[in-house]
Amino acid sequence: MKYRYYICDVFTETRFGGNPLAVLPKADGLSDHQMQQIAHEFNFSESAFVFPAKAGKTRRVRIFTPTAEIPFAGHPNVGTAFVLAATGEFGQINSPLTVTFEEKAGLVSVAICAEQGKIVSCELAAPESLSLGKTLPAELVASAVSLNREDLVTDTHPPQICSVGLPFVFTELRDRAALERARINLSGFDALRDLGVDPQLHLYTRVSESGPDWHVFDIRARMFAPLSGVSEDPATGSASCALAGLLAHYKEERGGSFSWRIAQGVEMGRPSTLIARAEKADGKVPATWVGGSCVMVSEGFIQID
């Protein structure tokens, strides 16, 4: 059988930038094993498979990395909404449209913005409120990314697991130079896994007022998950959502709306721009969002025996 697929680049306005995503808009008939094979064949950070809804929402979406199915991810939701909208699955869009995907992590809403018939941005709402997990030894995290303990900043928080649907270990670095030096040390990742941690490491640094990104970005980030088959990810929407929630959580204000413009993928030659925001009320962070632009790259058919 033949299944149509589309490839788009997510969190970018420039083709061959951002995070590539394969979307199969009509995946009925594929087994779990076949979807995993297809995701491994594309070998992107994730691939998305779309099915008719079961609970009355817009569509049901399943997401696979090259090695496993995951309950939620950011760029597959943004990219899937973009592909379905751009190919006419939702009809003509003349005003903002919100679609809801049924996923293993829960319901994921994506707001689609169009101008003059063109999809200009998509923004997802995370399926879960912010949850904070355990903290990790800074020395172990530094070792996993070939850095020194002094490269890590722990004034706001130590390396900490948090999630809005998919957990990551968040670590702040002192500057862009440290971020650029980060390299995978597999023995360090194995040591973190031995602690019972799923070592998806999200590193970030705040942009300096004197640096070249001043007035352009608030944060620069990288994400490494080699034990999940993703050595480095060009743009991680689910992590950006959680980071917005984490930073909002540690702000002194008891409530408010906060947003950050995040650059990721630069060191890979796939620069990405993610707009992440969070709402805080009574000292808690109940909601986070991440959005950006997408561009279509290719379409075709994949043969399945």
C-alpha cells in the first residue's frame, strides 16, 4: 500500500531551517510496528501519524521518534496542524482557527493563524500544567555534555526535571560560549539513566544585553537526547513550553503573563525560533504555550508491504 506523506520545517520561515517533520495525514491501517519503521526510515526527531478522532475532537495524532512512541511533543503538533491546514483538511481558513488533537498525553489544542489564505503561525497549548520533578547533581549533568561544573548556573534552579507532557532535564548555562561547547558524552548520559532518569537534556542560557542576539532573542537553547535516538534536536517545542513554565514558576511575581523568544538549532545549522509563554496565578503555572512558523518542504508516497 501507498501512504501520502508531507515534510515540513517547523519553527522557521526558511526552508531547510527549523525542525523537519514527516506527517502522514491519513494513517489508518498502519500497525504500531509499521509506524515505528516509518519513523526510523525518516529518522527525524519525530514523525506524526494522523487518524480520525475517537473522542469527537479534530483528529487523533500519534507521535514516534526513531526508536519509540511518545505521548506528546511540541513540533509534531505545530507541524501537523500546519500541514493539515495548508493542504485544505480544515477548509478555507479566513479567521483564527483552533483544532484539538487527541494524544496519549491528553488533548492538545493548536491555534492556527492565517493571513490572505496563507498559514502564518501555529501555537499549541500544552496538555498538562507544569510539574516539577527531582533535581540532579550539577557535576553529573555537566559531565554528560562535556562541560565543567563552573559552566552551569544554579542561582535560579539546579538541574531539574520538569514537564508539561514530556519530561526534560533543564540546566542553565553561564553564557553562549558554554552552550556552543556542549558535546555528548555517552558515559555521562548512561550515569544519569542509572539514576532512573530519562536523560533528555535541555540546556539554555539567557541572552546578554551586550551580545549579538540582544533585542532579538531572550534565550538560546540546545537539546540532547542520544539515548532516545536524537543526538541533538533543532527545535523542541515541548521543552520550550516546560521551560517557560519553569522560569515563570521561579519569578518573584505571584501572577502574570510571561513570554520568551527562544533560539535553538543554531549550532546545527538549522536555526529555529520558538515563542514560548506561560500564565501564572497564585504562585502556580497552570498553562503554557509555544508557537511559531512552518514551511512546506516536500510531499510524496511511502510504500508499505
